[in-house]
Amino acid sequence: MSHRFIKPVEPKDPAPADEEAISIFSDAGWGDDSHWLGPLATQTFGVAEAIKTPMSNSARENLEDVARSRQEAGDHDRDRGLLLVFVRLCEFSRDKHSHRIQTPSELEKWRQIAAEFRKDRAHAKGADFEATLVRSGWPIHYKEERHSWLVEYARGLIEQRPQRPSHEIPAIVWLMNVLADGALLDLTKVIDEGAVAAAGVARSRPSPREPMQLRVPERPDFQLGGMDNPRSLLTWIMALGPRAASLFFPVFQRWKNDEYAGAMALGVRHLLETWLLHVAGHQTYFRDGGNALATATRPYFDLLHQHCSGRKPEDVSPARHAWLWFANCTLSADPNTAKAVPNEVRETVLRAANEDIARVRKLLVQARPRPVIGEDRELVVRAFAKTGKPLPPLAASDLCQGHGRLLPADAEGPVEEKQRTPWEEFEWEKDHLQVCLSLLFEFGGIWRGLKPMLLAWRSLQTPGVARDLRYWREPDHEPPPSPWSDLFAWPINLFHAYVSREQAQDPALNRLRGELASFCLERLVDRWSPSERESATRENRARSNEDMLERSPAWRYCLIRAVASLGVNPEGKGHRVLHVAAEIDPEPEVREAANHCYQQMRRNAGLPEDVSPRRAIMSALWWIRQAHLLGLEFRPDPDGAQRTRIKELARTKEHVRAAGPATPERM
């Protein structure tokens, strides 16, 4: 019976170059690893045409240089030695004349090399680059990097400048790209997630459980930390751009609990803002981050939306704050990403932003002036002197405000040292309010952003503008009351920023002027029911200020003047409200103003030809700021208020309407 012959394995001797390479690695102390490192090195150098048979002296020196990685890493740190070998082999296959940090062929080669290093062997497991970086940090040759080089490189990425040749790219940037893209480094095993969460804790309100809380938040620290720390997410963001945040996302996705996840999300926010500040010039220049930023932040936004969108408005957790920031960042960075977000998601975000602004009105009702100290006090003293009223002296409790920490509630000491004043509480709200306001103006339109701020102005129980109605600082003039003046500066500045976009669709701003006029007119009516009005008519009973929806006659008067400035009759029915106000308002000055405005609307006057709709809105806001001061029984400075009005109208650059005068709708 015949048997089928099975061919045995024939011994295959390594090529002469491989034999010499194995010997070089063995002499360097690599042991069993020499048998795969040597051939891999010759193969890599062969691609680079660095080795031929017989081996040249320069090729031998290169191999010896790579093999010495074992001694440089230390005899007992195999993984670190393998990391050094991997990096040096990748350097040999690098196209140093390319204007890209990596070409497709380079990336393919790096991944082939990395696969050999990651492979488990009979004598040992594959290289653990992640643990090596955590344990030992960067290879010594990459630790010394100037921040300016890294920032310049990162700035060039987002500005789409012509890229420098590969050999001019900072070495640390090249290394991180090789590890992330070539070795497919798992950043979730490298990044110190605790440090990310700690950065977020600094950007959120103190926990009620925390003793000795800060009175006011510290200014965010946007300085670049040491780039010699591979565990810093900021280091990777500076080198890879926002996609480093994408690589870190699986850590956030675990969502240990609301508090920790919120802190981590705010930490990622802080690091992305630091990157934006250094490469784009400001931490809110999301558009400069473009699609790369939107792509990186979209998963964070989606997960935060999933957890936070169904919560009650009273939820003021860090996660909710992070949700709205990531919404603003993602939607603003890339128009295509914004279009891809479903309308119901966008509407939920805008509703939440409006709710968070509305929630702060409870604090504004309790608002009191911030004590004025330092150089500003002298300016305020001079301003008070014009009114004949002295500036109240500083109390001992005033001097502790704005710095230091609160005493624990159960500690001995005055109550002023155990709880924040309203203005200090407002300092903790400001950052989030600006995010909410930006969302509303950007994605809801001017009126959706302006309306909640007008309601905030009405709620504020302390002056938020100077007596000349300024909300901005000027040398040698009374400073506007800080921090309350921000409530006026934010919406007016955003109006100027977005009005051109709104006018592209509505040149005469008819809709915006109508919405603002309706807001003013709605507050001129009484609080009575129809039956109460009938009874009052029979009894000839007049209304009091307490019977009016807007109880302050100063506010009603100024709202009427604001309507007159707008030159529009909303829905053709506004004149009816004015007609009733001219008859029933308890104050003669208000009735007279209402009658004058009513006659103006009846004549269908509209805006004068030389008044732009932008200026009409600014005039209305000027009147509403007067209402704010007068309602608090502060008399505006007549000359100063006129000067402020002239300055504001001059800032409104649209002097003449190109499409002709804006006319009100038909009555």
C-alpha cells in the first residue's frame, strides 16, 4: 500500500543582512526579541534603501543606534525600549520633504511596523505603548519642545496655511501623530481622566458639600501646561487638534454619575477653549475650528442631550451647563453639522437656554449694588456729587466681598462671611448665561435672545447702567455698575453682531420692530377681568398703579416712548392698546404719552426717511434703559444720557435705508 509523501519543513536561513541585524540586536541585550526585531529593522531600512548586501557601515551604525534603545530604556523596561525602536524605525520611513505630517504610504508602513510590535510572541506579550507612556512619559528626545512651535503648528492647521515641510514639524507633534495613527494608541488608557474632571470642577459651581467655598469663581486658566506630560489631554489636542477629544470620548461615554460626567464634560470644554484661544485668538471662535471641531464635539453633545434634555429647568447641574455649551460649540463650528441636527433637538436646546436665563430672574430681584472700592470709588463719588446725594460709606462687611472663601455655615462669625451676596452669586451665573444668550441669538434670532434679557432688566432691582445710561466703561466717567451692567452689554452687543444677518431677510426689520413693540404694548393694560372692568365702568372707579400689569408708571411711560421710536403698528392692532391706555392709565403723564403715540400710529407715520430701523431699535432700548433707572427712582443724567444716545446711534452704521423708509403694517 502506497503512502502519500508529506513534505517536511526545510530550514530557512536568514539573509546575511538579517543575520547581522539579529546579532546587533542580540549584542545590545534584546535576547529573544532580536530574532524579529533584526529582520523588521532590515526590512524597514530596505524600504528606505538604507541597507544592501553586504551591509554598509552607515547602515550598521543606524542599526546599532536603534538597538541601543534597550540600554536607553533601562534593562528592565522592555516596553519602553520597544517604543523607542518603533519610533526610530518610523523615522527612517519618514518623507521629510513632504508638506504633510503623514502620507498614506507612510501611514500604511507605520501600521505594518506597529502590528509587529503589538503582536504577542512565544516568549513575551506584545508591546504595551499605553502603559509605557503612563509609567515613563515621553522618550527623552521628545521632552524638550517650545510651546511657541506647537502653537504655531496648531494655528496653521485651522487657518489652512501652506504647511511646512515634514522636517520642520515639531518633533513632539510628529511623535503623537505616529502613535495615534500609526500605532493606533488607545488614548483612553493614557489620558488622566481625573485631571480632565478636575479642570471641569474649576469651571462649575462649588458642590454644596464642599467646605470653605470660594466667594466668586476664579478666572479660567487658559495657559498651556507642560507639554512633557503624555497624560494631559490638552497636550494631545494641541498636536492632533479636536480629534484628540474624539479619541477620549469612550471615557466620557461610561457616564459614572451625573456629577462626575458633568465635571468631565466641562473639563473637555475647558481644554478645547484653551486650544481655541491659542490657535484662533478667542475661546468662542468655534467657526475657526470648523468641521473638525464639530465632528469631535458632536458625540459629547448627543450623549449630554440624551441625559439632560428631559430634566426639569431647576436642574442646574454641571452636566446641564456642559450640554448647552457643547450644543453651542457643535452647532456654531460647522453650518452643515447644524443643518443635520433635527429641528426638535435644536428647539429643545433653545428652550433650555431660555429657561436658564429666566431662572436667574429670581436672583436679580434680590440684587443689590456691589461695593465700589479702589479708583472707581472716586469716579462714583464725583457722579453722586452731581445729584446732591453722598455715596454711602463702606461697611466692614463690604470689604470681604469678592475675594477669599466663605466660612462654613456652622462656624462662628458674622453671617456676611458665611453666604454670598447677590452680585457674588451672579458671578457664578455669568459664564452660563453668556452661553445661553449666544445660543438664542445665533439659532433663535435676535428677538428670541433679546426678550428674556428685557425681562431680566425689568427684574433687576439695582442699577445696571450708569446714570448716563452707559453699560460700557469710559475714562474719567462713572463706571457702569459691575457686574450688573453685563446684562445690558451682552444683548446690545449681540444685536449689533446679528442685525445684518436679520436684515438680509427683512431689510426694514419689520418683524423685529413689531415684536419689540408688542412686548412694550402688552404691559400697558390692566390686570382686571372683564367682569371687574364692567363693574368699574358702572361705578366710575379709576384704576391705580397696582391695578396695571406694569405697576411702575415710569416703566409704562418709557415703554410708550419706546413704541413711538419703533415706528410700527404690530399686527395693525397696537393703536387700540394705546387708545385704551390713553383713557384708563392712572397717571396723566402716561395717558398723554399714550395719546400722542396713538395719534402717531393712526396717521400711519412709520419711521422718518432718515432713520434706519436699526437706529429705531437702539432708540427703543435707550428708552427702556431709562425705565430701568427711573423705576428704581434714580434720575438719569440728562446731558450724559443725550451723549450716550448720540454715541449709540453713531455706532449703528446703517445711516440711511437703501430700500426706502420702513412703513408700519396696515392698521
